[in-house]
Amino acid sequence: MCIYRHIDVYVAQDCMTVRNRNKKLLLDLGSSTVKVFASENGRISHIKSISLPLKNEFDAEKGLSRENRQRLYALIRDLKEEFPEHKVKNYATAIYRKLSPRAQEELRDEFFCETQIFLNIIEHELENYYLETALVDRYRGGGSVLLINIGGGSTELVLVENSKTVLRQNIDLGVSGINSQFPGINNALFSGEIKAIKDFILALLPPLGRKVPTAFHTGGELTYMKLAGYALRNNHLFEDADHPYLVDFEDFADRNGEIFYRVSLESLESLMPENPAWMHGARACSLLAQAICEKYGVEKLIPSDSNLVHGADRREFRRVTLSGSFRKHLPYILGIKKELEVTGTEVLSPRFVEPKNPGEEFVVFSGEEGSSPLELERHHLDSIAASDALIVCDPQGYVGASALIEIGYAQSLGKRIIFTEEPQEFMLNTLPREVGI
């Protein structure tokens, strides 16, 4: 029944999106928090953070509990109603990645049925890419800089030298893990030893092989540090309106100690009345960042409200594959290929642009000589497997027979499938997919 239930609503929403293509709602779906951002004409603003802890009754094979799934769907529907002119995109990390492939597929199908939105579960590598894209061009101080992105279930570290990424590390420890291991951390005032928690964290941090004097601390930390009264100083390393302050490591560690022992949890909650539960991760997050700074010799910390959605909005795809009727719509497809490549996106297939036999049943490009149609189709399918998304070029909604095979293959891999226009085929509108790039 749910296949039919929301089709008309979704089409109406897509039509509205076409009229307001510059307005987007970007959702960072984590293990414990949904961070909501609005993007319009390239400018991103943080709207709110909503506490949504999902680890209760979580099972990698069975998936999220029924209660948590319903809370998630209700939250998405409420946001769509609150921002009716915005196209909604989401980036699910942490606990979503821990689901088995089957559980991910079932959740993705139900999520689409309930919200008419594709659940975009992104891998660690792509999350790091987005974080790098958001911040790597910001730092112009020369030398090395560390990007620290702490989530509910995991932490990402990216080492950048002279604007080039040289090392990525994913650590299976986040705020939820620390809170679970040390439940007293969220007492009104902490009565244990900070050193015990810090030693636990330090034992899990990998070696980087060098000291890194400067680090970005991302994910709402600029807002938090201003609210919580950290000793922020003007950023003298570089000029950037989004990163106006920095904090010395000693001052950061001192304020962390005060927040553990002298600032009550109730006082922290009062700093964020619209979402007080966010502060239940503040102590764990700050101490994790402190341990990272201590481990790698960070002297100056730059608090940042940027996170993966800022990078995704700047450059959403690393690699894509284009499908469609090369016989009927080749100029349309090559036009989209050119537009994507201008943004820095690599188009894995089609690789070439000059057709040897335009208009024939199976188009072969110059550069593909000696390859059979089967070999070329195999390459196309391999390209889909290596891509962040399959983009189906379907002017007036037309999808050819070859593209249908490729859509089915992408669907079986759990890949993002994006149609440039609403497809004519009814069944294609029942699959979890997106419309418009």
C-alpha cells in the first residue's frame, strides 16, 4: 500500500523544487543528533540541532527499533512541512553505516516510503572527503593542520599539509561510546577522574608520526565554545568570516576541567534551551578533542560550525556514472557531463565524447575501438559500482532499456540514483531515488 500512498505528494514537492532550486535543506543524520542546515545561493546557515538518540534497541541485523524509525520519519516529515520550498538532502553516518547491507536496504526502502526522500548512507571515505572539501581551502597558514570531526559513534581525523590531504584516520569512538563507558560523565557535576577517561581515549588513538600545531574542531563547536565561555581569541592565523576565533590548548583544557567539576549539567542545558539534550555530549566531545590535541601536539584549536554538509554543498560528488539513451539524447548527456566536470566531479562513464556511430542502436565512442558491446556495458556497470551516484539523464522522463538494466544494478548496490527529470515509468517512481541535480 505504501508504494502508492505518497506518489502525488512527492511529484508536487519535486515541482516546487524546480521553482526553488537554490533552496536546500541539508540534514546531517548521526547516531544521536540530526543537524539541520539551510542552503540558498551557496550560503549555508545552521538552523538547529535535534537530539535523536538511535542506539536504544539497535541491532546491526534487525536495524533500528520500530520506535526510533517512527521518530526519525516524523522528524523528517515535520522538517518538510516547516520548509516546504526547500529540496531536502540528507547524509547519514555513524550508526547507519553499522547496519548490515540487508538492514540498510530495508531501512532505505521504508524511509523513502514514509518520507519520499532517499536515505543517503555515506561511507567513511566520502564523509572525510566532504569534511576536507569544507575546510581544506580555509586554512592558509601554511604547514600542517588537523581536521577533527567528532560524531556520536565515530571520529574522523584528516591531516592536511599545504592544502593537500596526506592522511586520513577513522576511529571507532565517539561521544556515545564515551558516555556509555563512563556513565557518571553526565552527573550534575562530575565526581570521577578526568585522567581515567582521557587515558581510555589516548589508548585508542592511532599514531600520526608527527606533531600538528593547529587543528580545526568541527561540528558546531564554534557555537558551543561561545555559549560555554571558552577563552576565545581573535584568529590571527588567517582571515575567514566563518572561523573568527581560536583557543590555546591550555585554555581549552582548563575550561574543560571547569565544565566537568564546576559547571552543572543543568547550567549547560540552559545554554541551549531549544535542544538541551545536545549538552549531554558536550563533556565527552570536549575531552575527546582534548586527548586528540594532547596526543598530536596541537597548540591552537580553531572551533568551527562547518561539517560534512558544507563540503557536500560545495562539491557533492567525487565520481559519477551517467546513464540514458546515448542514441536518442547524446547531446543532452554530454552537456550534463561537461557541467559536472566543471565542478570537479569525475565522470567515470561515458569516458569519451566523440561518437563513432551516432544514432545507431549501440553508440560506440572514439577511444573505445576494439571493445565489444558486452565489454563496454561491463565497464559501465563497473563504473556504477565505483561511483558516488548513478545519474540517469532522462529528458521528458524517457528512460531506455539499457538504462533500466543499469538502474537495477545500482539499486542492488544501494547506490544513489538521481534522475534529471521525473521518470515516466511508474515502477521507477516507487524505487528510492532522487530527482534533479
